[in-house]
Amino acid sequence: MPDGSTVTPVAPVPPELSADTLRRAPKVLLHDHLDGGLRPGTVAELAESTGYTGLPTSDVGALGRWFREAADSGSLVSYLETFAHTCGVMQTEEALVRVAAEAVEDLAADGVVYAEVRYAPELFVERGLSLDAVVEAVQAGFAEGVSRVAERGAAIRVGTLLCAMRQHARALEIAGLAVRYRDAGVVGFDIAGPEDGFPPTRNLDAFEFLRQNNAHFTIHAGEAFGLASIWEAIQHCGAERLGHGVRIVDDIKTDADGTVHLGRLAAYVRDRRIPLEICPTSNVQTGAAGSIAEHPIGLLARLRFRVTVNTDNRLMSGCSMSSEFAALHETFGFGLDDLRWFTINAMKSAFIDFDERLRLIDTVIKPGYAALA
């Protein structure tokens, strides 16, 4: 193992980070699922307008609570079952446009200045939409949302990640779709769905195609499964980022005196600055962490892994970027400097061009945090 190093605990920060300060802090979001972020009222209204009859209740307040409670299962498989309802109401072009536009508005209202929002086009073709029609409807919705935000005097940029479901056999097809629409706002590719039993190496042809076409991709790995999924995602598939990646902590050992030893894989991930798309609340819900206090993000941040903070599924987790920041501030004592670091980490790791990443860091993120300080 690499040489050990001693980790100094983070000192508590005075509680001056108000809810308003956290909301106004510029944020960058790399891991957010479109079908996991609907407003409960939108789910109810779309169910009525599209004839979807599977909802557990039509009462908006009760529906929002149901999604959060159903997701609090401690199992990724059970957590994913809640998406049957959101996907069920997103089977028309009009529904996809509405959901995408509202997602942009909600993120901007929460202080997000750049977001990569992901979804699996194959999940929205049950009523006859083609994959292309799905992508074009979502892109139209994102554009509409950006326009509405601009009318209110704010700004947000949104990139799209197209997901393939790892339990299906359409990864190469979806990878081709991502490449075909990369000049229309699609910035990358991902595989999602149940990890256990569906390793990323099942989709090697898709990742080879993406590399040959100079296309970006991230892979869900190290959430419900362990180090093997991370190793395969990086070494076999060539992932640029890790969706979640929290199980990298299984390759880190801490002695009683605080000395930390990184295993070969953990050291490689840190040395190569491979971004971790960490979603604290979601990780607790799916059992990847016992609680926010037990979440490895505190250790990973202190060890200076390329940690980013994300929402995953805002509806199921009842969360926002501001609430995730608030939980980390209250639990680990992270202050504005730490939140700025998470945000710049994320912006550096985004799948847009280098010049635009620098522009957002230098003209939006750094000035925004300076004004708060």
C-alpha cells in the first residue's frame, strides 16, 4: 500500500451559513436524473392528462411524501422501483417538454449555474415515441427552461447525458444517439440501473464506440456494488467520471491514530483526479451509507479526492443542492471555502469545452462565492 498519511479532523465552522446564503451560492450539478426530479404536482397533473392510473395517490402532498418514503428502503433495487410512476407519466412529447423546462427552472431557483441532467431515452418510448423524438422533446424543454430563467434575470447552462439501462441491451444504440446529438446539447453518455449482476463490461462495445468518436462518458459504479464495479468502469471501460463511486472507501483503511492507508485502486482514483459524483442523501436511501454522519464524503474530501456534490433524484430524496450543502455543513462543518471547492471540482469535471468551464469558474463561481464571503 502507498505510504500512510495523517488526516486532521475538520474544525467546526461557526453557523453563519444561512439557508439564504446556501441558496445563493453558485452550484454545479453533474448527477441529476430528469425522471427523478419532477414536482409532485406535475406528476399528478400529467397522470390525469395522459391517462396514467398507477399512482398510489392523487393528493399532491401525500404523493410527494410517498415518493420519499418509498425511496427510503436501503435498497437500490427498491429505490429504482419508484421510477415506474415518473416514467409512466413522461411518455408524450408534451410531458417531456414540461418536465425538462420545470427541471431547469427549479435548479436555477436553487442557485445552480451549470447542470448536467441525465435520463434514459429508452424508458420513454412506451407510447410510440422514437428515441430521436424523445431527445428532441427534452432538448426543447431545456431550451424553454433556460429562456424562462433568462427572462427573470438569471442564467443557467444545461448539458444532457443520455443513459443506457445496464440490464437491457441497447447501450451501443444509445451511445450512437449521444454522438448524433452532441452538437445539440447532449454532452455525454452514462449507464444506469441495477449494478449487481450487470457489470459495466457488458457494454464494452458502447464505450469503445464513444472513445473512437471522442465522446465523453461517466458510469454508475461503486454505489450498490463494490470496488469491482469501480475497477471495471475505469480500467476496462475507460470512465472519465464515477457516478457515486462512494465504495472507493472500501479501499481505504484508517488506523486508530488517524493514519490513512490508500489501496492501489483508491490511490489511482485520487492520483488521476477521477471525479466522484457523490449524492449524499440518495446514498443513505440506497444503503451505500448508513447516515450522512457515516458518509465517506468527509474522509474523501479531507484526502482531496475529486469530490463533487449532487442530488441524484430530487423528488425521491426530497432534496436540492442547497439542502445537500446544508446537511454537509451541519454534519461535517464544511464552510463556504469547502462548498466553493466542491463546486469548482464539479465545474472542472464537466463535459463541456475547456474555455466555457474556465469562463464559468472565473466569471460566475469565484465572484459568486467572493460576494457571499
